[in-house]
Amino acid sequence: MEHMKSPFRGIAHDVRGRLLCYKRDWIAGITSGFGILAPTTYIFFASALPVIAFGEQLSRDTDGSLSTVETLASTAICGLIHSILGGQPLLILGVAEPTVIMYTYLYNFAKGKHDLGRELFLAWAGWVCTWTAVFLFLLAIFNACVIINRFTRIAGETFGMLIAALFIQEAIKGLVSEFNVPKNEDSNKVKYQFQWLYTNGLLAIVFSFGLLYTALKSRKARSWWCGTGRLRNFIADYGVPLMVVVWTALSYSVPSKIPSGVPRRLFSPLLWESESTHHWTVIRDMGRVSPAYIMAAIIPALMISGLYFFDHSVASQLAQQKEFNLKNPSAYHYDILLLGFMTLLCGLLGLPPSNGVLPQSPMHTKSLAVLKKQFIRKKLVESAKESIKMKASSSEIYNKMQTVFIELDSLPNTTTVVNELKDLQEAVMKVENGIEKTNGMFDPEKHIDAHLPVRVNEQRVSNLLQSVLLAASICAMPVIKLIPTSVLWGYFAYMAIDSLPGNQFWERILLLFVPSGRRYKVLEKVHASFIESVPFRSIVVFTIFQAVYFMVCYGMTWIPIAGILFPVPFFLLISIRQYILPKVFQLYHLRELDAAEYEEIVGSPTHAPSLNLREMDSIGDGSNEDDVSICDAEILDEFTTSRGEFKVRSVSIKDDRRTQPIYDGDSIQPE
């Protein structure tokens, strides 16, 4: 633990690194002009919908003590602070499901205590946030971020599966509640008579499943055969919020004879109503909490600080994966310090805290990569076409494009740029036996698209603007309240199902149900590399262990009060992964199953049906369909998982593979 002997070292290093590019962050965003509005609106809708859904969940679980107004306010305030003062401006903050779970436990504990009750729930939660901030300060000061790589894929994917299960659970609970009379409501009202309760429940099923189906379909719009590229891009990026609008509009098409309140709609006090304004003065009630409960707040604060440390750091890692080729340095230690201040502020204001969220953070980076690529591509195509008109040689065409790219990229190390452009160079010319051969098939539009390195427009403006839009949406609560609650239950199910592709834990579970005689079908498609490199028996044992561990974690969330300790198994998983699993599995197999990167292998249709996975040694090379024209966003969608993680794709298990290191040093390596 050498890093603990040098407090503030990590924070100081982060601050020095980010100060050097702080001015450039603003200039890059401002000079993007109106082009920055596309990623801004994209990430705004991606952030707003979950926050609204979590607000409704909190309102139900805390009997109205917290609502959508508070989740939106927290997300907007923390987003504004982070966009201006944060170390990594690509990181998106928001109220997430772990916060909702922890606040539900806090409320259930408080309301059962005579000394607290519903009246002092937010005041006690303020003390929990205060202690949480203290622990986050200590983690940042003593450079705890150097150990974040010890949370390997098995921890992240088990945690992701838990969140997906809780989303499905919330969707089911919400649908069931549509058939029942809400708490504290008069059951004698017309809308709560049996026939209207039943009607409300049936409408809820229609709207929730309708939203779920159409949202999942629209999410895949880029792969549709019909429609222009611009239309498919628009539907893929904005289809989910568009479907919320569509199904909300359809909910008003019910016959007029149906009583008001059927279907049920989102309930939340308006910003200017007393139910919302009292939150801003909750600090005055914190002095009424007894010292015993102030000290008891340390226990949930330990759990929340650990959750935030893990969730915030992983979101930051995925927002700045090395495949994005970011130029500016990371700031893990400083961002945890700032998270502590924001958590403290939210607690004093009576708001649920916000932290880095997935998949919005890597989605934000990916949208900015598309924007930057479009700009660079336009300049390179213009340069290439101009050279072709002048009948320049292949080397002259490439050299001019390389010069333009270096000028636009502004990287100090031109050697790195030259290496990254090798694929493009090969597309422009061929060199055989030292003699340059002109490649007559070179097409600027096609080859530049295929071989252009990923570049991201690193700036702070898009994060700032989307936070401003979130703040403005608080005033739009009268419009948000038009959304049926059943649409939100469908959205919870959508978030759960959409998070499963790319989760290797889920893919291994599905693999267990594939009969041995049909496993060759898996190899014919793009598949995870471990399927070929790890014996099937080891895959089964590892998956069963992870499934049992997942069930333990999920079971803990059902414990009434002690369920607040549900993060503990994830912390224990660090030691289990480091000391126990290497004794059960071969080191190479463990590295493959718990790899740092999501690696895929191109499928081959040549496998015989009799081929068994355990006997598989290698596969044939996949063919490249270079003649297919696809857009930038579709390329990035193809090579990223649902939570924004880049896939590493190869054609043979014999290719060199980058895998998870087994804790060889206490230094963080940002992805």
C-alpha cells in the first residue's frame, strides 16, 4: 500500500493534468458550433428518461418523500458542477438504481423508528450523505483509485446483472400495482371500482409491453434495411424517447366514458409546491437527529461510499477507454473528491445524490466520436478528391491526407498518428518488393470511412448544455406528469433487456442451454473468444459459481433492513477473485473468462455440425465486407456493447489477445 503513504498525490497529479487542457475543453466545444447540439440532445434524452423513472420508483418506495422533482434537481445540479469543475467532462452523472435502493432502505428504517419517522427521514439521510462524503474524501486523499482495476469483469457484470434483475422486478411490481388500489387512496372512488381497476391493469399491460417492444425495435434501427441513413440514425438515437411520447399520446385515445385516472399517470409535486420547497431547508432539521442515529448513519454511509467509488470509477473508465484515443488525461482521484462534495451538497439539500452512470457515460463519448469523425472525414475526402483531380500519385494523395489529419488532430506525437493511419495508407497504395503499386480501387468516400482512426471531440459544453436542459425540464413537470406510469414500467423492462447483450455472464448462461449437437451454430456467428480458448467444463463451472454468487447478492436485497449491506458481497469478490479462483481455474482460462476487454471472434460458416466446442482449436478467417457502406454511428454501434464497452474483434484464437492482468501492481490503467 505504498500509495497510502503519499496523501493528495493522486489529486494533485489529476489537477495539474486537467488544468493544462481546461481552456481547450471550452474552446473545442464552442468552436463545434451547432454541431454540438446533436450529442447534447442525444445524451439529454438518454439521461432524462431513467431519472424520471427512478423518481417515480422513489416516490412509490418512500411514500412521496422523494419524487421526480428531486431526482431531476440532483442530476441537474451535479451535472452542472461536474461539467464546470469535474476532471473528466465526458462523464455523465445522474441518480442511479443503487441510490434508489439505498434510499429505500434508509426510508424503511427511518419510518419504523419513533425518534425519526417520515418527518426526519431526509434529515437522517443528510447525515448519511455527510458520512458518505467523508469516506469519499478519504478514498480520494489516500489514492484509493489505484485499486479500481481489482474490480474485474466478474464483479462488474454480476453487478450489472443485479441491476437488470432489479429493473425487471420493479417493472413486474409496477404492473401488479396497476390492478390494486394505491396506498393512502380512497377505495370508494369510481376509478378504484373492480371493473375500472381491471381496465387500468389491462391498459397498463398494453402500454408497458408496447413501449418495451417498440423501444427495443427502434434501438436497432441502424441495421434496418429500409429508410435512409439519416432517418435510421434519428430513430436509433431518439427512438426510445419518441416511443414514450407515442405511447403517452395513445393513452389519451381511450374512450371518454372511462373515468379520469384510468390509466394512471405519473404523480409528482410541482417545483413551486410545498412538497418540493421544504427539501431545500432540510439542513435545519439535521440538528434534531439524535447523536445515536448520527453515529448509526456510518453503516449505510460505508456501503454507499463503496458503491459510489465502484460505480463512479467504472463509468469513468468506460467513458475514456483507450479505443477512443482520448488526448486529455484522466482524473479519477480528483473526480472522487468532487463526488464527495456533491454528495454532501445533495444531502444538505434533501436530494438523492448523483454519481457516474452507465451506459450514458460511454454513450456520451461515442456520440462525440461520431461528431469529430464526421468533421475529419469531410476534410480528408475533400483533400483526396482534390489530389485525384490533379492526377497525383498514390503516395502524394496519402501524404496530403496525412498532413491534413495531423493538422486537425493537433497531437504532439506525430509518430503515433502515422502508425494509426497505416490501414488508410494500405488502402491508398500497395507496396510490394519496395516498388509502389497504385491501387486503382481507392475510393475516398468508402476507404476513409473504413480506416479513419477514432477521435473524440473532448469538451465540456455538451455536458453543460444537457445539464441545463435537465434543470429546465424540472419546470416542465406539468408535461412530464402526462406520462402513464405503465409506460415507465415498460421502460424499466427495456433498460433491463437492453443491458444484457454484451454481458458475458448472460451470454455464458445462454450457452449452457445450447445442446452439444447445436453448439457449432454459436461458432458460425460472431462470438466471445473464450468459447474457443476455454474448455466447456471450465465455462460451466465458472458460470455456475457466478450465478450462485449473483443469487446471493440478489437475495440480500430482499432482507428488510440488513439488505442495506448488499454491496458487501461485491467487495468480498475482490479477495475471492484474487486468492480463491486462481486455485480453482487455470490461470490462462481465468484470464479469458475474466478478461479486461470484450473480445470477439468472427464466425465461420464452415464448421461441421459434429464439431464440439471442447475439441475446437481454431476457426477459419472471416471475410471483410468492405463494399458495404455504413454510417459512422453504425460502425460504433457494431463495435460497442450495450453499456458502451468496446469490443476487440479478431479472426482466430491464435491472435495475440489483451487480457486482464492478475493484479501486477497497484497502478490504475484507464480503459
